[in-house]
Amino acid sequence: MSLRNKFILLISSVVMVSYGITFYRTSQFQHELVLSQAVDQARMLSKQVLLTRKWVADHNGLFLLKSPGVVANPFLSEPEITDTSGRRYVKRNPAMVTREISEYAASDGIASYRVTALKVINPLNKPDPWEQKSLLAFADKETFEMFEVNNQDGRQILRYISPLYMETSCLECHTERGNKVGDIRGGLSMTIPLDRALADINRNNRMLFLIFVATILVVGLALYLMVDLLVVRRLSRLSQAMDQYPQHPPLPALLPDGNDEVGHLSGKFRDLCGRLETSQAELDRTRKQVFQSEKLAALGRLAAGVAHEVNNPLGGMLNCIKSMREAPEDSALSQRYLELIEKGLKRIGNTVQQLLNFGRREPLRYSPVAVDSLIKECFLLLEYALKKITLHTELTLREKKYPIDSGALQQVIVNIFLNAVQAMPEGGSLTLKSSEENGQIRLIFTDTGTGIAEEDLPKIFEPFFTTKGVGEGTGLGLAVTYSLVQRMQGRISVTSKTGEGSSFIVELPVEPGTQDQEGEKNV
């Protein structure tokens, strides 16, 4: 998962959790608020009903003109009266007034209420289990009001009940039960529907949920655009510049700027490129100096080895000249000695030319080369070192020519040859095979020398690593050989066993690519 997606997912999760907690707490608070308001409404309604009952009781009840539907209360001692005109009136005590007003309120969906008691006169006022429990709590003075929210016929309702106290105006109807002022003679039970309030809560919840979803989408989109614009695109440009380096220098258009973390990172990358280029230039200069030093050292060793190859014909030519001076009149002798002098000079010239060719070229220059012929030329140059060495060759490339830098290959052959000779101080045999396999020129050098210790094998191509004594080697021969083979797009490997000799395998492509060789960087 990308950093952008991780960041957006994290922030969105935080926002969702925060809004979820807020949404849940808001919904819970709304329920608590509605319940609190419903309880306050029940208290106010209960107070109004009690005041109405008190007013009715203080005025000894209400008298209604008797008409169809207006019936007398059978539980009153004087349920009806007649005026002087003969009109009949029906008495309404507080309980009847309470019940009939409750019916009006219930028909409007406001609330319903009734009077109940543990000991009732009218069976219709008998308490239900919840009301009975509440009345018992009132009697024990545990509380002075009770309420609860429950379901009734699939609707949520608030039930509320408060105690009814005996007052002086109530004694007229309740003295026969032994009541006195201040006694709890029952309770006013109220039922208030919560449908409208809950509908408002659900509507608010839906609105909050839509706001929640819209906020998440807006925040997510804003984060996506912000992270994409300020971070992802700039980092992508910086990554593109890194991918193109060092083949192409970092372009200013690709490097993001700005006084922030990405801009600072871009500046650090620019500084790093500068330091790398400076270090690479210094490394190249040092490497060229090292290669040149090794080449000169190799030339010195070659020169020391072939000195007698030059001295021998020089000594012979001096003897010829001396004999010619002693017998100037002997033309046959002079003719024979002149031919010997000419051969000696050509031999010296060839030796010097080979030395010059060996140390002359630096950049790779491909040209058609007969590899087997080049190998033979190298062995002619190194003939002085073969006094104790038996040379075996299996050259199968014949006169076929390949695009190769002859100077580089010549130095590779000479370096490996000299390394093999130094590994056989008491003499031995050296076998060289040449072949073409799978599009590769293979040269295999096998000697019967002292071999290479197993722990030293991974390090033999490292610069300045040598197992020879002081003054016997620089430790650069195989390192330079490795670099040259790499530059020619080839491979070099070695197998060895202590006391049994070593085998170096050089593989070069038959058709090398045109790209610049970079093997030197691996040394």
C-alpha cells in the first residue's frame, strides 16, 4: 500500500472514529434530553391536574346539566341535584373530572392520566403492577415520583406517577376511610407518548449521519488532493531524478523545491549528487594512476625478463663486427655476418615493438583481432620466463578474427601468465586453451603451482591484495585484469586448490555491445 493511501486511511479512520463517537454521544444526549423534557412535561401536567382537582374540591365539585352521555357517578352519596326550575344536574368530583379531562387529552394524543390507589372505590382505578410498585414506594416514603420508558402497542411511552396527598377539601368524600390531612391516598398516573420526539430524534440522526458521510468524503478528497499535490507528485519527481542518475544529471525541473521536508530532501539529494560526482572524478583519476602504475610495473618486469633476449643478439652482433674488422677482405665472412646482424636487429626490434604495443593503449579500441595469433605473440614476448615452465596450448580459434581491444587482451594474458609463473617458482606446466562456446570466447589458463587458499579466493581480484612477499608484487595485476575483462563486457573466474594449482577462465563476448564499459567501477 502506498504512503498516500496509508496516510488517507489513517486520517479517515481517525475522523470516522471521532465522528462516530460524536454521533453516538449526540444521539444518546438527544434521548436523554427528550426523556428529561418528557419528565418535566409530566411534572407540569401533573401539577396542572392537581391544581384542577384542588379547584374542583375547593368548590365542592362541578355540577353539569344532565343530558345524554352525561351520567351520574354511582360512587357518590349525592350524585345528582335538582334546581327550582326542575332541571337536573350531575355532580362531578375531582376523580371524575380527572378521568374525563384525560379522555380529551388522550384523544388529542397529548397524554392520558388517571387516579389510582392501593384501596380503590371504583374498580376502574385499580393499579397495574408498575403503579402498585410505585404506590408502595410512596407509602414507604422511598421516593416522591416514579417514571419509566417502555413500549406499548409498538409505541414508546413515558409513564409517570406522583403521590396524591389528603387535603382538607378532600375530607368530605374520604372521611369514612379514616384518612387525615397529609396522608398519601393514591397516585396520579400519567402516560405520555414519545412518538413525535423520537421522530424528531431520528430525523436529526439521519441529518447527522449524512453530515458525517459528507464530511468523511470531503476530508478524504481534500487529504487525497493535498497529499498528492504536496507530497506524492513531488516525491515521484525526486524518485524519477534518482532513477535517471548518474546516466543523466538531475534536472532542475525534476527536483521539487520549497521550504518543507520534501524540498529539504531534494536539496540533500542535489548536494549528494555533487559529492558523488566529485568523489567519482577523484576515484577515476586515482584509478587511472593505479592502472598506469601497474602497467609500468608490468613493463618493468617484462623489461627485466627480456633484457637477456636483447643482450644475447647484441653480444652475437658485437662478435660478428669484431670478426669482420679482423678480416675485412673476407667478403664471404662479411656477407654471412651481415645476415646474422640483420636477424639480430630484427629480433631486438620485434621485442621492443611488443613492449611498446603492450604499454601504449588506454581507452578501449575494438578492431578485428586473431586471438590465437595474439596469444602466440604474448608467449614470444614472455619466452624468457619459460625456462622452467612447460607450455601446452590448445588453440582452436585459428585465424578467425573477433572485435576485441588487442592491447587490453594482451595485458590480460600477460598478467595471468606472470601470475602463473610466480606460482611455480620451482617450475611446472601451464596449459592455455582457447575456444568459442555459446557466443563467448573462452580462454582457460591452468597451472600446477602452489594454488590459492580457500579463504583468499574471494579477495584475489581486490586492489593491493597479494600473498607474495614484500617487493615481489604490487597486488594490482589481477585487479587490473578483472577491470579490463569487465570493461570488455566479459567475465573472469578462478578455481584453485592449495598445492594443486589454479585455473583462470576468461570469457569475452563474440559480439560486444556498443555501450561504454564500466568494469573499472567494480574494482
